[in-house]
Amino acid sequence: EGFLANAERAKAITPLCVGVGATATTFSLLVPVLLGSVESSIMTEVYLACPLISVLSAAVCSLALEDTKVFAKRATSVGNRRFAKSGLVGRTWLSAGEQITGKSDNYRRKWRTFCLSVLPAPILGAVVPGASLATKSIIVAALAAAQSAYFLAECEYSLARATDAVALKARSAAVCDTYANQGARSAAILPFTSALSGLCAAATAAIVELPFLETLSVAGTLSSLASEMVIVSFFPAFSTLFAAAASVSKARCEVQAEAAVQAASTLALEYTSDDDDDPILRPFRGVTELIRLTYTSSILEPCQQLWRRFRISIGYSWNKVKNAFRWSKDNFPQSRHS
């Protein structure tokens, strides 16, 4: 959740940049109309100001996008190494040199993204043939504003996946904690059963040492032997029952522990967008599913209900016509005979 909050913080400036780019594009459209009688040198500076602001907004959006992707990736990959199985730990291990290389690649990627977000709009605006300076400035500002909107959509895409991943991990952690608490509840009685078994063992040892058992054994009668057997086996029998109860509680703890392990294993999944078994939300697929549900509930189902009602009404009318025709066929010969 901390990494997700950092991603939200990095993304927070992108809507502002989109608004600034759209405003600069609007001003680039209004400048030729509002300042048509001003000197050409000042007009040139005004023409260049709006595209410059829009391009800088797009560049800031690109940098915010890179930071958002970094924090979103960290939020998604939390727990992959800590909760991974022994055979999969090596897949997430990086040496010191690889970590340094990864950081260098991140910095290099940021500068490359900055350059790629600044250059395309001015280059495309400059190569437009036969356009005036005002038209080129409008084209550059509009392209930069479109870039900002695209970067905002990319940020929201990364955040949507990261938010779903964090929610999935939080749910898995909650389920794991629930099973662990149930196991702790089942194990709470084990010390008490152990204490009762120890008490029975001590009581059995004390009873064996009592003198009246020797008296019963010396008597040699059947009743005395039976009484001796009952007295001696009384506490061991209860100790056996306590041991059986402890074994049941132990089995419950094992079941809850296995369930907790299975719930915790979802925290170690490596989520990749190319994997078909990826449990994280795929925004495009989610939007498609929502559109399908909207179409089904708003258009398809009402049309189907209307068609069913139409068929019912047609069937009812056809049955009335058939009944009327049958009645006339049955009664017409009688009326002619009469």
C-alpha cells in the first residue's frame, strides 16, 4: 500500500499537465484571432509560447508515467520473493551488479522517455508542408496535448493493475490470517489437555503407592481384583481420552495450517501481463466486459423481453382465430340444416 500511495502521488500531476496542454492548445487557436493587429515579432513569440507550454506539459507527464510504473511494479511484486517456494526464489534474486545495472537502465529510460516526449510534436509540426506559423503552432500544441492525455491513460492503466494486485494480496493476507487464527484457536486447548494428562499420570502414580491396593491384592477374591483393576485403570483411561482429544485438535491445526499455506502462496505469484493465468485485472479486458454487460442489460435483455411478449401476444391472437374458425366450422352445418 505504501508503494501504491507513491504511485498515486507520482500520477497526481498528470491531470494538471493534461489541463495545461489543453489550455495551451485553446490559446494557440485564439491567439491569431485576438492579436491579429499586433506586430509580427511579438506574434511570433506568442505563437511559440503555447506549443512550448504544451510540450513541456507532455514531458512532465512522461516523467510522471515512468515514476508511476516503477512504484506500481514494486507494489505488484511485493511478497514475490518473501513468500516464494524454495525452487522459485532464484528467479527473483539479483546480484549487486545486476541491481546497479537495473538502476542505470531506469535512469537511462527516464531520459530517453523525456526526449521522445519532447521531440515528436515539434518535428511533426515543422514538417507540415505549406502551413503558416500559426497553423504549425496549433498542430504542435494539439499533438503535445494528445501525448499528455495518452500518458495519463497509461498511468491509470498501471495504477489499475497495481491497485487490483494490492487488493488481491490484501485479501490473501486476510484469508491467511483468518486460517492462522482458527489454527491458534484450535491449538489453544492443547496445553490444557497436556496438563490434564500429566495430572492423570501423577494421580495414577500416587494411587499405585497407596496401601489399600496391596490389601485388595492379598485378598485374592474376584471382587477385590476387579476393584483393584478399576482403581488402577481409572486415571489412565481418562489420560487416553485426553490424548485422543489432543490428537483431534492437532489434526484441526494441521488442516488450518495447510489452508493458511495455500492462501499465502498467492502472495508469491509473479504477475506478468503476458501470462494467460494472470489473476490481476486487465483494464482493456475489464472495460470490454463492462461494455458487454451494459449492452446485455440495457439493449439485449429488453429486446428479448419485447420479443417474448410479442410472440406471446401473436400466439394468443392466433389461438383465438383458430378457435373462432373451429367454432364456425362446427356450427355452420347446424345453422344451414335448421
